[in-house]
Amino acid sequence: MVVQRILLPPNRIPLMLNLPRQAHDAISRMIHPLVGRFGTANKDQVIARAVPVETKFQQVRPEDSLSISVMDQGVDDIASRDTQARGQYLARQDLWEELSAEIKAAEIARDKTPGGMPIADLLAFGARTDVVNAVEHALAEGHKPDSRALIDGIMALEAVRMPFRDDPYLAAVVALAHIDIGWAWRGTGWENTLPAANRQRWSAHFDRAAALLAPFDNMQLNSPIFAATCCAVLQGNTTDTTQVANGYERLIDLDPTDNRHLRALGNHMLPRWSGSYPALELEARRTAARTEHIWGAGGYTWVYFDAIVNDELACAQVDVDFFLDGLRDIVKTRPTQEMINLLAAYCSVALSNGLGLNEPSDLPRLKIAESAEWLIRDHLYELHPLIWAHAADGFDNNTRITSPSRFAARGRADAMQIIADLFRDEIDQGHKVTLTNEGPQFSLA
């Protein structure tokens, strides 16, 4: 599947800052709402507040004063898991024709899970899971580049595709496996930090993926999964900004309701890949105009969504008012609890990863992060811990999860603390807060 951190805990606040007072005040409000919501704060006060102090509030667990339904596995999680398992089963049983037929049928119908994940992508992800996981495990274990553990799986996948050379869907599955393995070799850091051997393997897998896709006409297939694979392979094969932008324009037109395509466009438009900061802004505005009938101003927000988490200069240039308008339009368009959790975790966790690294980007981050309050107070009544856990990793698709239960527990703990901080005034007045679909309810503890 082409699937793919915001209030910092006190011990993670970057302290070596020389920020304007407005930024200090905002940081204080984000970290200690009770003491920092009113008045100003100087640098010494910000540093002092970054050090845990013994207060009545901090000694109370969030769970003692906060109640919210926790969905460790929501309807969408179950549907996604089952569909992935179906794809994995078909691959393990060598039922490749059946796999291709199911992917094609899901593509034609644009079938999706309740949360909006395309069924075709999930089937394809399941079908390549064993091969990709084996390579990731071998790399984590320190196997040498010529180790059989790193090549046996993908070679076997190539072999089973041979009788189906004319099948674009199976070609996409194998190409996606190469892309995933390429990213496992590369990681997500800057290219100048990449060892030569890793760069070579990354390029080789992306070159092979491109060769697998070349015989098919992307324009005639009318297939979002094939178009998405073509866009994904460009990240390792071209620096032509126009080519990349045109590829994503076609992909988004095929399935404009899938926000992952808009997010991927924004990330791909960063200078570290195939774009530039002016190109990022241009494509964000063009995409917003083309998808206005679906997302309102949200197209602009989606294109910048991951870009401003990953790049300080992109964050410094974002039109904050346009972004915030888009945030509200996204909520109006898709007010599901999965979406509210995603946006709240983004605003309160993911954005803070870069806080303090670049002064011009700090104020946009902080202004956007303030949206966490209305998202949580006005819309949140169901907690999805996995979304919050992924936000802490910047929604990095390459994050290895060794223990899903610990991963979810971390997300739950982060979310509960952030939510409790937003209701600190009420809690310190002795109230217990219950988040319901009719809004927060308060009762004396």
C-alpha cells in the first residue's frame, strides 16, 4: 500500500532559542495553558516551565480526571487489516490471477474502507508484505548488501509475475515492492548523509520499478493505484518538477477524495526531491482550486500537510490563513472521528517536531497548533491511539513498529496528556471532563 509529532512534552522543548516574545508566549500557552494563557513570558520563564515541577495537576493521572472512549481498533482499522490479510493470503497461495481480478474490481468501483482507504491499495500492500518485511528485518539485523535474505523474496516475486507480464495490476504490486525496499535502503534523511551503497541499492530498486511500469499506458488504464505507483517511482527517477506535478494532477483527478495523493504531492514538491518552494506554493493553490468542489480550501491544507512538518522553509512560507480555512473545510467535509484524531494529533504533536529549528517557521507552527483546542473541544469524543502514535513519528511510513501494543499505548498516553492540558482550568477547579458527541461534559470529581 502506498500508505504511508504537537505539544512537546516538557522534557522535549528546544531551549536554545532566541525567539520574539510572541513566540515565547505561544510556547508557554501550548505547554502550560493555566500559567501561560494570560500575560507574557520571557526566555527564562519558558525554560523554567520546560522543567517538570511538582504541582497538583502533574501528580494526577489524566485518566483520573478525563473520560473519553478509546478505539484501539476502529471499524476502519478492522476493515483495513482484513483487506491486507486477504491480499497476503492470495499471494501466499499463489492465487495471482484472483489477486489481480480483485484489485481491478476494487479500482473500477473505487471501493474504500469506511475511513477512505482504497481496497485496491490494501490488497496490493498485503500481497507484498512478506517480501518487504523480510528485507526490512534483514537490514535491521545488519545483513550485508549481497545477503540472500535481502534478495530472495523480491526475486521470487519477480518470478511469479513472469507468466502475467501483460497484467498492469501485478506489475504495480511488484513495482511497489521494489519502491518499498528502495525506501528501506534509503531512509528518509537528506541525500548527502546517505552511504554510497545505500544510494546505489535505492536507485537500483527504483529503476527496476520504473522498468516494470514502462510497458503500460498510464493514461488509458484509469487506475489510481497504477497512477500512484507511477508518481511514487518518480521520487527516485526524476528531478523534473513539471513531470512530477503533471503526474500528480492526473492521479488526483482520478481519485480526488483520497487525501494521501494531495499530501504526497506536497512532499514531492519539496526541493529535496523534485520541486522548489515556489512550485510547492503553486501546486497547493492549483490543487485547492481543482478540488474545491470536494475539499473547499482543504486542498491547500493537504498539499502543505506533510511538507511543513518535514521542511522548515516550507513552513515559513505557508499561507497560514489559507491553511486554517482549509482545516475547517476538511472538518466540514469529513467530520469522522478518524479525521478529527488525525487533525488534532497533527496540530498538537506532529508540528512541534521542528519547533525552534527555524525562527520564521515557529510562528506559523504555533498559530496552526492552536487549532488543536477547537478540534478537541468542539469535535473529539473518541480517541484513536494509533493515529496519535504515528503523529509522534511525523507520520513516517518507514517507522518500524516492533510492538503494536506499546506503540498504541504511547499514542494513548500522549493524547490523554494533551487533552487534559487543554482542560486544565476545568480540572484544576475540581471537575471531571467527559468528552461526548454532544461536547465536553463537566462534573465534580
